[in-house]
Amino acid sequence: MIAITNLTIETAHENLKNGAYTCRELLDVYLENIKRRNKELNAYLEIYNDVYEQAEIATEKFKNGTAGLLTGIPFAIKDNILLKGKIASAGSRILENYKATYDATVMKCLKKAGAIVIGRTNMDEFAMGSSTQNSAFGATRNPLDPSLVPGGSSGGSAAAVAGEMALVALGTETCGSVREPAAFCGLVGLKPTYGALSRHGIIAMGNSLDQVSPFGKTVRDVEIIFKALSQYDEEDSTSVPEDLRKGKNSAGKKIGVPWHLFKEGVDPSIMENFKESLEKFKKAGYEILEIETPTSKYSLAAYYIIMPAEVSTNLARFDGMRYGYHEEADNLLGVYKKSRAQGFGREARRRILLGTYVLSHGYYDAYYNKAIKVRQKIRKEIMNTFETVDLIATPPAPFLPFKIGEKLEDPVAMYLCDVFNAPANLSGTPSIAIPSGKNNKGLPFSIQLTAPHWREDWLFEAGKKFESIR
């Protein structure tokens, strides 16, 4: 039996290369775990029928000497990433039977590398949620404790990795949708610099915020995936050319902590673990400094105006006529109403209505334009902060994973999950969540580091040092 609990991409690559086991044998271990656990966890919505064909292609690469680090590595992908000929529903009834007509750029990269894409994972509908309870296809459960949520919106991908049903996975992040489930499932989750990974072929939620983001059990695994997928893509207008991907030079190993943001609402056990984690960074040679980012407290308010506005625009295309879910009616307006009312879930409808409202005549300047100005101020404030420190540390979420159904009827409580994530998404800076221990019930703690634009390498360096002493 292949031991996969502590398996990494590099270890798996060496074993596959040396013939310790084959690509198919490694794949079979994960497929067996899926068969055993997925019915309860609901991490996967579909296992692809060509996984053994993919394993054969990977095996051939090892035989002819063209195998790279990702060759034969079992991946899970979020249900909003297009894979030609496969369903991509974004967790919604309105796209329940939609089959992608082309590959997302990140999928082209994985195919070229010879990775094995096992299947598509569950998610909050159109990535709207922080718990993966808003999926039209049922909630996903946390592998560490199935009575708890795995976080969201990329909870299916996180559960697949934490439940030993994939070695690594891809999610997407609009605001904490990878870092929060990484924290809740005891994984590493990276939100890259906006424009680093192509968004071409990703079903959009918020165009100015969305970014493909990897999950792994180690910082090194996430680093390998990031480097393999981070490239300029002419098909994506938000992709940044290679010559413009330049970060600031380091002034030293300084970590800034905005203590003023932690005055209330943070679980005491999380705060205690956070302080312990900072002490470990001190031992690793980092200097801990207190910083002030007064505008950051408005990040969540600005985000929940900008994001719904972009949602209402992006989801306008799903009208029951061009593609997706369709309901018959006496006239065109009736088709629109019935198709959208029945095709979209409650949270999606809520955000569409909110976005339409803030973009409407008479409210555009009062809400949307003001939020854009606040966003610009937050971005400027964070950039100025990085003139004095190299990294910013916070917890990824203010509380530990909660019970299934616990906060579902309180959308404001759900939205507060994103309170520490929003600044990085609004400013486009890279941010990473790293496991930092467990409580007495075995639930994971996590610490979040944010770096200046294009300094993912600082996050990887700090993260690997932290892993070595945690």
C-alpha cells in the first residue's frame, strides 16, 4: 500500500521516476479514498472517466524522459475551471449541464505537464460563500470533522486534499475563498498577486478580484504549482506581462502586525496561537513590528459593494435563453424571470439584487463609486506599509471551523469570515495561509502572511522556515 499521508509532489515524483510505484497505482489509492469518503464529504461533484488515460499519458512521459514535477500528480479542480468536454457548473443549477467548449489556460498547463486531473470539486454557487453550504448540489463537509464546514467557496478542493482524495488542488479566490478553507482544513493556500495566473477559462464572479489559487499540504507543493502556472497569457486581459512582474527589494525580515484590527471578534484561542506563531517567526530571525492600517477596517464594507456589482454584471448573461437552465413562459420577460429565479440559489439572488441596487441610477455614486475610492485608498495604504515592513501577518479567519448550518441564516455573520482576507484581494497583493498548530479537539489553527506585489517568493521563504520550526 502506498503511504500518502505525508506525500509531497517532489517525493511522489521521485517515487514515480524510480519505479517505486506507477502513475496508475498512485491514482488508484486516491480513487479508493474517494470511493470510501466522498459520499459523506461531498467534496467531488464528478470523477472524470478518462483518469486512466491521463495516467497512461503521464507514464509515457516518465518512459521517454519528458516528465516534470507535476507529471502523474493527482489534482482536483474547482467546478468553475473549464476543462474541454467536461461539465463546469460553478455549483449552480443554472449551469448544471453546461459542458466547456475549451480548456482554461491553467488546465492547458496541467495537461502539458502531464498532471492527472481526477475530477471537479464542489463549491459555493458561483463562488458566493465562505462555507461551501451554498452549492446547488449539497454542502461539503470538513474531513477533519464532518459535522463542520470546510470553509469556502473552494471548500470542495480543500476537502479533497485534506481527505486524502487528491494530492493537491486548484481553487479560485475572490476574497478568502482559498485561504479560509486552507485554514479550516489544515492546509496551505496561496492567493497569488492579481494578474499572476491566467483567469482565461474561469467562470467569473468578480473580474477585478478573482484569481486561480492552489492548495497543498506544504508550502513547497504550493510553490511548485504556482511556478508552473504563473505565466503571461494573451487570452487574459488582466494577465500581467513578464517584464512588468517586478516586486520591491527587501529591506530586511520585518513582519508587521495590525493589532488594532484584532480588538474584537477574534476567537481567544486563535489569538493565543497567533501570538505563539509570531514568537516562532522571531526565532527564525524575523523582526515583529506593530503597524497601523486604519483604512483596512473598511475593506469588508468596500468589498461587499464592489463584488456584488461585478456579480450582477457577470451573471446577467445567464438569462435562460443563450445557454444554461431554461424555463418556458408566455413571453421573453417571463422566461428571464422563471429561469433566473429557479436557476439561481438564494445567496446568488441576494448578491445579484444587491449589486444591481448599488449600480442603479441615483445610487451609483453614493455606493459603487465611493467603494472604488476606498479601495484605491486601501491599496495605497498597504503599499505605503510595505515601505517599512516586508510582510503583514494576521489570522486568515477570526474563528475556527463552525457547524454545518450554524451561520447559514445569518449572512452578515458569514460575510465576517472574510474580514482579514479582504485587504489582499482589494489591493491585489499575494497572501498565504499556513497551518500553525491544532487545538485540544484537533481543529487546525493557521497564520496568514501578505507580501508586496510579485513577492510570492518571500511568502514561500517565510512559510518554509515556519514549517521547519512549528
